[in-house]
Amino acid sequence: RGQQMSPVCANVINRSEVLRSPGGVPDVQRVVQNLPGVASSTDNINELIVRGGASFENLTVMDNMEIPSINHYSNQFNSAGPINMVNADMIEDVQFSAGGFPAQYGDKSSSVMNLTVREGNRNVGFSSKSGFNMAGVGTLVEGGFDDGRGSYIFSARNSLLQLIDRIVGLSSLSLTAVPKYWDTQSKIVYDLSSSNKLMVNFLYGD
């Protein structure tokens, strides 16, 4: 897994806390908004205003990779957005630090949010989970291969309102605009030896 932040300066939120957080959508950034020292300017987007800093001063890292934005409809001045591309069901935990973070995270001045993507279940060959919420409608599949030496996990989601609009029409929704987006995410892990493993991460949104 990724490097742990100092427990003195970091809040650690696991997957179950993200999924059951009231009003969280579920969205890791909206859950982080409830932590001390964090605020937002509006309920429409999940921006993080940490200790009065600008929203673009926050660093997002996913499995040791810096991600400029993990949201749909973000712009260059604001890494936030109304819908998060990361499926909360694929998160192992979220480490968030509002200050005093280690030197390797020193590129941003306000905060660091370190996401760890979980591995697929190696004890089964294939399992799936489908559902919908305000973040979209989608499915998640996971499993192991090569007698448990490797695992895979894959998620794909589409805009819920877009699908409803296709079924009942825009006028019956009483909306002037319908968000259209989809995203996909995956992680493949293979044990090269007892102390080394190969990990492949993929995240895409449109």
C-alpha cells in the first residue's frame, strides 16, 4: 500500500465510513468536507477550502500517483466538481492532512488527500455488485486469478439522470440541463514474489 502519513497530522477514513456517510453521495471529497479545518463555498460542488486556502492548493494522490482532478466538470482554476469519478466502493481508505504533512507531499500549500485503491477479492474467481445513487448507475466486478497470486477489480458508471432522461424525457424531469458523463476505474495486482508486486491502475472519465 502507499506510504502512511504521520498519525499526528492525518485523518484516516476507511471505505465503510465513506459509503455510509450522510449526504456523501458517496463522494470521498464531500466526506472530507466534514473534517476540522475544511470548508466549502457551496453544496453544488465538492471543493475543499482548507484553512482558508484556495481550492487549487490541495494535492490529490491515488496509489502514489498525483491526480490533477478526480471530478467531472472541473476546470483549471478549481479541481473540485459536482460528481466524483472515483467509485467509493473501490477505496481502501482515505488519508487527509490539513497541514504538517511529510516532505514528499510538499507540492501544495493547503492539504493532501491520499487515496488507496483496494485490491480485488482473491478468494473468488468472479463476483459483481451493481446499483445506483446520485453519483450514477453502474457495476463493479472483482476476483482473483492464478491461484490467488493476482487480483482484479473494475468499475464502470454512467450518469443516472442521463439514463432517466432517455426513458421518460427531459420535459417530465423539469430540468433545463441534464449532466452527461461516464467513468471507469480498475486495478490489477500480481505478486511477483513474496516482497514485490506489480500494480496497474486505470482511471478515466468523460
